Amino acid sequence: MPKTKYYDITQDYVCSCAIRIAQDMFAILPFDLVVVHAMDEVLDTSTGRTDTLPILSVRFDKATLNSLNFEAIDCSDSMANFQHNMKFRKTQGFSPVEKVQLLQ
């Protein structure tokens, strides 16, 4: 499988997991806002050690999430509807990002 295809599938998977987690949290808790951080082990090439860092951080609001047509969206494209931090390149995949805060 080409790298770009692998990274594209990975991006959609991570974003769809974040959406699912937000949906589940809204279903069981009486909140209007949820922040989801997707973490991954990232190699620090200067030390040769891996650190667990955020690769996606999204602040979901319930009204916007519920207004999406989940039958037709692209999960990675749908992040544009929410405040989020994501650095993604088709040839390199995810890079670490800063966490989004719940309230600003």
C-alpha cells in the first residue's frame, strides 16, 4: 500500500474515533462541550526515545456535532466544523500538536 493511502486511512480513522468518542460522551453526560485528544507515541529523533503526544485535539460542541449528516461526511474534513489542532501531511502523517482547551 502506498504511504499516502496508508496515512489517508489513518487520518480518517483517528478523526472518526474522535467523533465517536464525542458522540458517546454527549449521550451519557449532560454537557454541551467535549474536548477529545488523540494521543500517539512519537519518536523524538534527538533523544531516540518515544513520547506520548497529542496528534489531534478537538473541541466538539453538541449542536454542531448533531447537525452533521454522518452518512455523507468525510471525518477528517469534518474537523473544520470545530475548533481543532491537527498537523497532517499526506506523505508524513500526523505531527504533534498543542491541546485545545475546553474554555477559552
